[in-house]
Amino acid sequence: MVDLDHAPSSSVLASILGALVTSLRFTPGAGLMERISNALAGSAGAIYATPALVQWLSIKSQAYENGLAFALGLFAMSLMAALTQAIKETQWGQVLTAWLQKRVGG
């Protein structure tokens, strides 16, 4: 049986590893720089969200906190990848034109 009391005690490390696993394994077709930026953004999101969720959920176990941080790293990286893809696919010219027509009344 796995002894979770001896798990790494850094939720920051768990957050980074979660984002890296997703970035390196589950992001097909993305370039190296995009994977790195997604991993950094995912790590940052998990690093800042983990303490809030730990407090909100009243988690006392360091092992559970690390697991949550890892999962948030996976989720945050996937979210950043999806946002990057949405930004790439958005036709900004049409969005800006529609917005201006509403504002100016054209």
C-alpha cells in the first residue's frame, strides 16, 4: 500500500507536475513554445487556486492538498490550452466590426 504521509510536501511542485503532464502528453499539435506557456499558465493558476480551495474545502491532509494541486494543474493547463485555441480561431475583425456598428449605429 502507498504511504501518503511521505508524499512530497509541496503543493507547488504538484501543481507544476500536473500542468507539465497535461502539456507534454495531452496537447497534440501544439508547438513547443505554446506547450511551455500553457504549462506555466496552468501551474500559476493551480498554485494560486489550490490554497483557496484547500481552505474552502477544509482540507487538513498535505497528501490531499497535493492531489488537489496536481488535479488543478491538469485542469488549469487544459483550460489555458482551450483559451489559446479559442483566441486563435476568433475572427477578431468581424468581432470588432460588429462591436463598432453597435456603438456607432451603422
